[in-house]
Amino acid sequence: GLLGTVYRRGNLSFTRDGNSLLSPVGNRISLFDLKNNKCETLPLATRLNIVCVGLSPDGSLAILIDEEGAALLVSLIGKCVIHQFYFHKPVHSVSFSPDGKKFVVTKDNLAYLYHAPGKKREFNAFVLDKTYYGPYDETTCIDWTDDSKCFAVGSKDMSTWVFGAERWANLIYYSLGGHKDVIVACFFEENSLDLYTISQDAALCVWQCDTELDGLKPMPPKDAAKEKKAAEDDEELLEEPKGEEIHGKADPSEQETRNKVKYSRVAKYFFNKEGDFNNLTAAAYHKKTHLLVTGFASGIFHLHELPDFNLIHSLSISDQRIASISINCTGDWIAFGCSGLGQLLVWEWQSESYVLKQQGHFNSMVSLAYSPDGQYIVTGGEDGKVKVWNTSSSFCFVTFTEHNSGVTAVTFTSTGYVVLSASLDGTVRAFDLHRYRNFRTFTSPRPSQFSCLAVDSSGEIVAAGSQDSFEIFIWSMQSGRLLDVLAGHEGPISSLSFNPMKCLLASASWDKTVKLWDMLDSWRTKETLIMNSDVLVVAFRPDGKELAVAALNGQITFWDHENAVQTGSIEGRHDLQMGRKELDKITAKQAAKGKSFTTLCYSADGQSILAGGLSKFVCIYNVKEQILMKKFEISCNYSLDAMEEYLDRRKMTEFGSMALIDEGGGGDEGVAIPLPGVKRGDMSYRHFKPEIRVTCVRFCPTGRSWAATTTEGLLLYSLDSGLIFDPFELDVDVTPSNIHKTLSQKEYTMAIVMAFKLNEKKLIQEVIEAVPSSEIDVVCSSLPDLYVEKLLEFLASAFETSCHLEFYLIWAHKLLMLHGQKLKTRSVKLLPVIQFLQKSIQRHFEDVSKLCEWNIYNIKYALAISQQRGVKRLAEETPGDEEELDSDSDYLM
């Protein structure tokens, strides 16, 4: 999944039922289910950022087109790529016809009509039907008539063209002027050729057509034999078949327009005439309700009723340009996308309320932390915001904006209800997740920029490292007082980590040392570990018995901190596989030699370690064997810098790399030169490429997933693998038929053990659900210790999807009650499983408690109404009917 970023650029699209929204996020597509309050990122990606999305009328197919014109035909049902196509040039817009048989693509000043892929499996899904010439400048927008007979195309040359999708005798093409700026949108009226055109200078023209849709006359058929021969001759000359060409003229002669469709402008309206607001940037029109929504560069949007141009609403939703607007099929919800701040908003205009209001971090994310039960993730960004995300719905539910500068580190306390964040503004803040407020602010005697943060397992002691004064500050969470200042390092503090099991703090610094501080012994330095290079990050193993240290030379070293002995090391430099930046003078291989890991994290069981840095890869190593187990490629988006492995010769000229030229950057003064030492690219550039990097990786305490904050956003990787045959202590007699046989003989314990040996999830579920609830106690007590842990793990995963809530709760309760003492001895190893179970139960608890509260409220309301009616009837009726009344009220209760 992809969290942390909800919209980048491109057009938003509602699905056919109007309950879900497709949003382009970089080179991926996120699907927001607005009814069930969930978000999902589709498992497919384009090579570059997505610019436009076309959705088929039946909602089963989508066409995704990237910056260079490479297109993917995607099935939204199977969530897979069906076909790939290359349009050779950047595409401005794509739109399916309402009947789903054709689609139009606009690029440069041309419009291309393609046959849409049908129900049959075609070798070539995109077949060109016609090419339309007309506008002199780039095309900007498309709209179809309801019966798919004609479509309109707007252009930057201030004209709008109406073309026939088929050859009509009285309408081949028609050019409409009347505007003084770029056409932003054009819309046909419902079941009509009447047209609305909207330009960037906030002007709306209403065009009336003298012909109805039924009045379009088909072109008389040509001599089929001649036409076929001409087409064959053309195909011999050309290597690939070319569609029919239609050349439009802006000022046709009188003879050419005789007996043809004519348009006349019946009205022209202006939205507003106040400076800033004039820049209209996006528009959408709902034909059934005649609702026009227009968005402006200042973040204001208008709702008008057409054709009378009556203003319904005028509201501001952002202080940035509105880039895309979409209305759902019922006309109730309006979606807005603001690419400047990465905002996505869905507004219900009738009730004037938000259905969805999400915004990612404005700049890159720097840090993340999981809550102890794995339900939430907190992220801190360079924009100074702290955001908390729900891992199951992928939505951000609270944003804290108290920091005045970039956030460098975030963490949860052991209770999971307090979030701590350190910032370059010289404060460490504690936020309460019950009341959503900043209840503690920790500061140092002399202002310091805090670069790292740690909190001990009790949640009482907060430590933060300083970047400029080389000191570590210790505060009490309870009182908010500064307890101590630890001095001793001779360089900026880069990382802090508390031992989960002991009162011990490890601090890493650029002075090539890791110091261990004992908090029970007046904060004295217990040990100093000397490294060969500047230390960037330290991390304790979950059981607290090992310390991992990553240094600037690309090495990860492992230490037995009790005895100050190094137990192993991993040479990670070559695994980083740094990409080549556009302006690099050296190869990617050479550049990687000076790179190192900047973030480390142990897995929940402590057997593996995750490492990431200035690269598109995250590496996972086995600690014991000290080998690379897997490399995860976090992105394949070439719109980001440092993705290329080799030099692109096409971008090289005799004067240097084409990347040095900023597109439209300098204006009249020539090419803008970046400031010396700027690594991230000059933010004032119009053309800006962020560099791919991993700033933080964290394993989920449940052991089922891990997350990484990257240039792309917050990425979530699940460890759950689907179709993998992974048997456990399997022997010849363990087969599905034998398991069913054992189950029919009511030998439940044996059947469960056999099912776990085969390790087929569906079979395990079938066996467990076949056990009667009265037998659960007996089965749990006779279950071997080895399978208790496996059963707990299965119960935790089954809770997420099963509807048998009480049944599985009985299982979990009996297992924990009967085997609690034995499980306690292996608590460190079992902790991820227990936390996973806790997370699943907690999620159900929240859902069920809300439902119960709602039911209690409804019952109270029904009782109050029934009592009122009873009193009324009592006043009206005779005393003889009292018994009947009592029985009625009893029935209602």
C-alpha cells in the first residue's frame, strides 16, 4: 500500500457507482472507497508520473497515460495490466465515448479516435479509427455527446472544435471562437449538440445548435470496392495502417457550410473580474442536474446552475491552485485535487460537508513509527507536520501542526496513546491521541536543533540528541522537567535508541563512537564503542541483547553491548546500488562507493534487519548468517532523480546534458542557474525532480508488515504471502482426505495438528470451525505446546476477515487461559503474535462498540417515542383500555 500521498497530478475519476474515486499518485493509482472509508493502491505502475486517466463507462477498464505518452490498459476488476501502448508524444487528455466503443486521445494539436477494446481478446487493443486536424495549438479537453455521435475538443488557440465520431453529411467539423484565452473545458448539454465552453480568463460561452442529435444525417455510402483498393494501396506505401484523416478549416467557404449544422452564441458570462480569481484552472459539469463546478488558481471554487448561470455556492478549499475536479454519477459529491499541496477533497455540496479530506506531507517525509499494536503509523515531515495514519483504512485521521520547523524524529510511547516528535525548531512535543492535543513541550536551556529522539519502555524518560551542541537532553514525561544533559560526544548526535529490556540508552555520533548510558547510575557512560567511521544510526534488537550500528563507510556492525564485543558485520555498500543522477559526472557504480545506510530496523523476531538509505532499494539481511535475503525496489518511477543506472546518451549534447536546461525556467533572462550546494534542486524552478531516497524504515510490532518513508510517500509492505505451500513436520499420512476422515471421527485435536502440518489456511479454518464450541476447552487443553503458538497466529489472521467473532474469541480466551504460564516463558519470541492478536481484537472492539452505542441510542429513542405516544393515547382513551396500552408498551420494549 501507498500512504502519505493522496494526489499528485492528473485528472480524478469517480467509478461507475459513484462510491469510489481514482486518484493518480505519482506513477501509481489509488482507489478511495468512500462508502467503506478505505484506500487501496493498485499493484501496477507506469514508468513515469501519470498525467491523465480515462475510465470506461462500465467501470471495468482504465487507460493510464504517463508524461511521455506511454499508456497502460488496466482491468479494474482483476487489478492487472492488459495491454501496453506508446503514443510517442505527451498526451493532454483521454476520454471514452458513453457507449464504450471508442475513445479519443488528444496530443499536440490533433485528436485521435481509437476503437476501444471490446469483450473479445484482441492482439492489438488500440486500433486507430480517425485522425482529426483543426486546432493550431495544443488541445486541452474533450467532451462527448450522450449518444457518442460527436465530440468536442478545446484548444490553447482559444477555439473549440466539434467533430463527428462518424462521417455525418451535415456535420464533419465545426469551429467555435468567442474566447480571449486558453479553453479549459467544454461540455455538451444532455441529449443535445448545445455546448458550453469555458476559458482560463473565467469566461463562459453558451452555444446553441440549430440541429438536434437525431437530425444528423449519415454520409451516403461510397463505392466499397474503390475504397478498399485505395486503402490497400495506402497500406502498401505505409508500414502500419493509418486511420482516416479529417482536416478541419477555421473559416470554411459558404459553399462548404451550406446545409450543414450551425452554431450561434446565445450568451457569454464572466465568473468574476477581480485580479487573482480570473485564472480558472479546472471545471466539471453534471448534465442531469445542470450543475457546473469551476476551480480557480486561488483555491476558490464556484457552483453554478446552467443555462441561467445562477450561483449556488462560492467557497475556498485551499490556498493553492485547484488542478482537477470530478463529479460523481448522482451529482452529490464533488472531488477536488490540488497538486501544489497534494490535497484530495470530496465535498457533498447539498449538505455542505466533507466526505473525504486528505492531505499528504508537503515536502518529503523524514521519520515514521508504528504504534505498539501496529494499528497506527505516525510520520514526521520537513513541512513541520506530524500525521497519524490508520494502517487498515490507509487514511490520516489527525495532523499536528505545532512545530515551526522540520520534524526530524517521531515515536510512540509503550501505551500507544502518546506520540512524541523532535524538531529543528528546538522543541520536543508530546501529543495525546485521546484528546488530539499537544500536552507537553520539552525545551533545552539553550536553543538546540534536535536531530533524534528516543523514549524508554516505561514511557517516562524522553531523550533527544542535539545537532549543534553535541549534547543529549533527558526529560521526565510526567513533570516535563529537564532531568539531565549528557555531554561527552564531540560531534553531532545522529541517533538514539533505548534498550527495550534494560535502563540503557545508546547514542551514536559523527565523532565515530557509540556511547552507552546507564540511567540507573546517574547517567554515567557505561561503555564507549569505537568505530572506524562516522556513526549514522543505532538500533537495539527487540530482546535487547544485541546492538546494530550503521556507519558512513557503508558497514553494519553487530555488538554484544554487555561485553563491548563486536559479533559480526555486513558490508552493505554494494547492495545499496545507488542510481545515477541526471547531472552526475561519474557512473552509478562509482557513486555507490561513497554511500551508506541511513536507517536501520530489526524485524519483530530479531532474526533479520532492514536497512535503507540514499537509494531506491531497501535491503533485508539475515543477522545470524550475515547475508542479503532480499532487495525491495521501492519505486520504478523515472520521474524521480537518481533512478537511472546508466548514462542516457539521448540527453547528451555537445554542450552538456539536456538536464541542465530547465524547461521554461529562466524566462526572458535565459537559463536559470541553480544555487551552489543545493542538493535537492532549486524549489523555485518550474521543472523540479526530487531525488529517490529512503529516509526511515520500521517493522510492524505484529511482525506482519514493514513500512518505509520515501520520496514516493509512505510505503507499506506486507509479509503475508498468498499461494505458498509451506508444510510443517509433514509425513505421508497427512492428506486432506485423512484430515476430513479424522474430523468425521470427532478427533478434533488430531485433525487440528494434521491441518497445521499441511499448513493450508482454508483447511485449517475448515477444521477449527468444525469444532463445537462446547469442545473448545478440551481441545485447547490437549493441544501440544508447539501448536499453541501456530493456532494463536492463525486466530489473529482469521479475526481480520471472519464474521465468527464470538467463536474465535472463545478460542483465543481458552488458549491464553490454559497455556498462559508456558507462553510467558517464551514471551519475547511470542510478542509479535500476541500483538497481532491484540491489534485484530482491538479493531473489532472499536467497530462493535460503535455499533452498540448506536443501537443503545436507537433503542432509547424508540422508547422515548413510544412513551410519548402512550401518554397521548392515555389522555385520549378511556380508563378501561389501560391494560391494552401496557401490553403495547411492553411489546415495544
